[in-house]
Amino acid sequence: MNAIEIRAVDVHDEAALHAWWAAGRAAAADRPRDFHPAWEHARSDLAEDSPERDLTLLAAYEQDEVVGIAAADLPLLDNTHACWMDVGVPPAHRGRGVGTALLERVEALTRDAERTHVLGAAFAPPGAESAGSRFAAARGYDVAHREGLKVLDLDDHPDWATLDDEVAARIGDHTVVEWREHTPEEHIADLARAISSFFSMVPTGDLALEDGEWTPERMRDNEDRGEQRSLRFEAAALAPDGELVGYTDLQVSRAKAEQAGVGITFVLPGHRGRSLGLALKLATHRALMAALPGCELVRTSNAEVNSHMNAVNERMGYRLVEDVIEVQKVISS
């Protein structure tokens, strides 16, 4: 075996960035669906000078071939104790220490940045392990949370008429409003306040995650930067007094419009039990189908313990395709 060299990738070197992206796609080829970002999307996202993160991309080279990739994503505004990592090695190059070398470099970057936790995710067949989950366990990563990755076939789903009837019977004086890409001015302060406590509202297991601080200005900045890459279909639930008390969104990459993904979904405590989450999902899914009839599927993930949202998704027609095994490791100085 030739010597493996780990090098940082210049995100403005298009050839080097494309080789990194292609190796990452090859590393994910054994997953049941192609969820890898399209090159046009990845090129824009990875090269962006974002105020939200300090991103380092690493490539393992064997001579001139990229045989493994990694990312070290350091949040700059929230959870500044953490590093989000990703490591991928194409099947033909596994078992040679490539992933270990990349992960060691990610952990070194984490220590240098005085961060205390490395977090990541492995994907596995339902109820089973995978090369990724076994690799994480062997490198000392604990399983901190589990989610199920589900897919909805937009051409083959149950009749939603009975779900509409349920919403009509339970929603009461609450209403649903919809928009695209940019949050209306009258709702953005409420939405920013709610998202600031999002991690407190959803199951996160033992993941070392803390709520953030979102302002209308931060929301607008993220919307403006994301608009060039993605379409968004958004819906909010309003209480009788007009307060925003629930929200969901669907995101569609402009470069891969045959797939959509659920962003976040929440209903504030005190307003649950009215089928508002179901109403919001029905609204965004129908808006997506009307605007993009060529979109084939929607993906979402939910905590295994979130029985209510799992039931909602199952009734809409979502089916489990993978387990998401979220892992973390405490890094000593």
C-alpha cells in the first residue's frame, strides 16, 4: 500500500473540491437511496464564507487519488463546545486505516479549537449495524441518540382525506398560514424566539447540545444565504391571538429537485393535542406537490422515542429506510 497523506482541501480549488465531493458520494454508495447532495449544491454550500461555522475539509490522498474524506464543522454562534464531524471512506479503501487517520486529524482540530465534544452520525439498515457505526464504536464514540430516517413516496401514499377530517375536527380556533423562502415580517420574531428553544422541545438523547440564540436578523441572513441553493415550503400554526405556536418546513435543493427534506417541525407546549403538527405537514407537502410535480420523495428523521411524530409520519405514508445512530466523544486536552 502506498503512503496515505492527509491534506486540507482548498474549497476555492474546484478540482480538489469536486474530488472530495466525489469520494464522499462513493463512500455513501452502500446506502439504500442516493441522498448525497448534488455537486452544484455542494460546491456553493462548502465554499460559502458563513458566519455560522468554521469548516475544514480533509482528504486522504494515495498518490493523486482521494481515498477518504472528512469534515470538521465548528459552530461559531451556538454550541461552541462542539465539533460536528463526518468521515467517509469508499468501500474499496476500507480496512486500511484511512478513516482512523482522518478522524485523528478531526479530533486534533477539535482540541486545537479548545472544543470538548465531537459529534457525528452513522447510517445503518433498520435494527442493524453498519461499517460506519462499527467504526465509530471502535474509535471510542458512544451512541448518544437514535433516530429513524423515513421516506415518503409522493406518487404512492395513503389517501390524506381522513387526516384532513381529523385536523378539521381538532384544530379549533387555530389557523395555518403558509409562505415560501422568506418569513413574513409579522411572524419572524415569534419564529426566532421559538427556534431558540428548539433543542429543549425535541428529544436529543444524551447529545451534548444546547439551545441557541436566534434573532430576526440571524434568521434573515440564513434565509438570504440559503435562497440561492434551496427552495423552502413553510407553514406556521397561529393561536387565536395571532401568536406563532407551531412551524414546519420542507427544503428542496435547486440542483436536486426530485427530492425534498423536512427541516424542523414543532408545536409549542400548551398548543399540542390539536393535530397542528399534522395540519402543518399536510400544508407543506401539498404546496410542494403543486409547485414541483416532478419531486419524487420527501425524507425526514425523528427520534425513536418520539412516538407521536412517528405516528403522524406513518399515517402520511412515510416508511423507515435507515437508522440514524448519533454518536459523540468527549475530547480531552
